[in-house]
Amino acid sequence: METLLSLPCRTASRRFSTQTDGEVRIAKVLKEKFPLATSLKVVDISGGCGAMYEIHIESDEFRGKRTVQQHQLVNQALKEEIKGMHGLRIFTDVPRK
């Protein structure tokens, strides 16, 4: 059984408002792939080590697509970045008109 003490990445807490390099890199890729995005938030939820991220993205590029298709588009956009991740949470939406 693992304890939190054996997982330093999970116990590290961020107490500042600046973005990590990973958050900046992922946001840049998503901004390039989804130029119509009206909202984008990338958060390193691994404690700062870059192993797991949560992404909230709202874009008109998702209009008419099922949620699973929207998530597939995000996964495809982050194909290279995902190789080094432990996990990824994706939340997509379409802007309200």
C-alpha cells in the first residue's frame, strides 16, 4: 500500500499563482489547435511535477460533436504531451450564443 509520503509529487502543493512550464506548454498547443476557443484553463493537478493535468476548454470547434468526439480532438491535439503524463482530465463545452 502506497502512502502519500512515498508519492512526493502528490504531496507537493502550489501556493503561488504562476503557471508551471507544463501548463504553459499545454495551453500553447491547445490555443494553436483550437483558435476559436473562448475559454481555456490548464491546471497541473499532480502537485507540480507534470504527471497529471486538468483541462477546461470551451470552443466553437466542438459545436455539433458529441462529448467523446470533443475529448478525442483534445487528446489528438495533445498526442505528444500525453506520452509523458500519468493522467488527464478533460472538460469541454461549446460557447453559448
